Amino acid sequence: MPNFHHFASFRSLPCVPVGQHRWYAARSLAGAAALCLMVAGCAGTAASLPSTTTTSVPTTTATVVPSTTSAPDPSTPRTPAASVRSTTKSHVPKPSTTTAPRTLSTVSLRLVPEFISFPQQRKDEMAAYALRHYGVSTWRLNPSMIVLHFTETDTASSARNTFANDSPNLGELPGTCAHFIVPQNGDVWQIVPTSVMCRHTIGLNDKAIGIEIVQRSQGNGSHWADQQILDRPAQIGAVLALVRSLQRTFGISSSNIVGHATANQAPQFRDLEGWRNDHTDWQAQDVLEVRRRLAAMH
């Protein structure tokens, strides 16, 4: 349509009397279309024309409804072509709202090797104890559980010294021990390899890693002592980091993290001699809080 470029800027041109251009209708449909455009321009109605300019900004430009009748008769009063404005709204994406994951501890694991002596004699004593209480003659441990304790001491050193002294407990050898001690400053002392069985929880020694956390109850009860640990960021952060590391290493589920106070109720509990635990450290509600914090960690 070679004549369209003459009308591309029709809004800037003066209106032309329509009566002088009747012959456009007889020439072709293109002439009729051009005449419609001029009429619309004179009436002040915007016309949409093809554009070769590309734009990335969405617009709501008015659109002229094309006529389906023959060329207009100049003797008939003309009504400006109806203008239909697009009702389609540009979609503006809303920013997504996300909730930041709860992070309870970013404490890294500071493992300090403080191993006690565990010679072959003590291993043999452990194997003999395991045979009497669990029906297996071995000192080796393949852990599937974790038991939490507190030391009833003021320092990690005093607890370690107690465990290093291989003296009878409840009339039997070896002496008691645990695998880890967590001081109040956030360090983690490892005192026995996790591959070696320790006497820390009756009925679960053949399955569980023992973690002793430095805290004294001071006559206030075990729940109070548990809460002191939970409210001490450096210490509980170290406990969580240690437990999470052990879970990943051995595939231990959070349901298999228990406290010494509820060890007798654990499904895995078994003691062939009929022994039972009488300790109250790490009450059930406090262990649930540990599990909740573990779940909230990255």
C-alpha cells in the first residue's frame, strides 16, 4: 500500500475537505481505507497504523474499529468512528514473599582430642560386661543412638578424670565413661573413639554414643540444669553441631536422640541382668527442644 506513508503523521496535518475526494472510493478499497483514516483524523479520533518501530514498553493505545461498509457518502453527516480502548491490563508480577529459614546456631564444631587411656585390659572388661548385659562379647560399637547427659561437675577436666579412672561401678568393671564432653565455652572434647563401647547408659551402651555436657544441678533439679544448658548459646551450639555431625556420619535419626532420664522407655532398651537407669538428667521435654533446634538448623 504505497500511499500509506503519506498518512503516517496525519495528526500534524490540517484537515482536508472530504467533498473534494469522492473519487477515492471509486478507485479501490485502499482509497476507502485512506479516506476513513483522514475522516478519523479530522474528527480528532486516533487511528492505529502499522509501525516498524519495536518497543519493549507495553501500551494501551486506542484502536480504531475498521469499517465494513462501502465508501462513505460525503452528503451524509458523518459520525466519528467509534474508538475502543483496550481493557487488557499489563501484568505486573508481584514480588515473591519468602520466609527466611530459622537459623538457631552457626557454631562450627571445635573438636579437641582429650582421649583417656583405653588399653586392651579395659576393652576386655567392656567385652565381658557386654556379654553379661547384652549377650554379645565385644567392646566394639556400631552406634545407632545418642544419649545426652550432664556431668554434675563444674568443669570438663573433673568429669574427664572420673572417666579416666577405671574403677568399678555398681560392682562391675570397666569404669563409666562417655565419648564426648562439652564444656561451657563451646569446645567439644573427645575422650573415647566412637568405635569403642562405653558404660554411660544401662541398657543402651551397646548402641549409643554418650555425650556429657558440663553442668551442675546445684539442688535445683534436672529440668533446671537442662535449661541452663539450653540457654547458654556457646555450649548448646556446640552440642547441636556435634549431634548433627554424628547424625550425618552414622545415619542416626533425631528420634534416636534421647536423654538419660528416659533411656528405660526407649524401644531399644535391653539389659539381660535386669538393671535399670535411675538418672534424671535430660528430661523428655528438654530433649524435644534439642530435636526442634536440630530440625531448624541448615
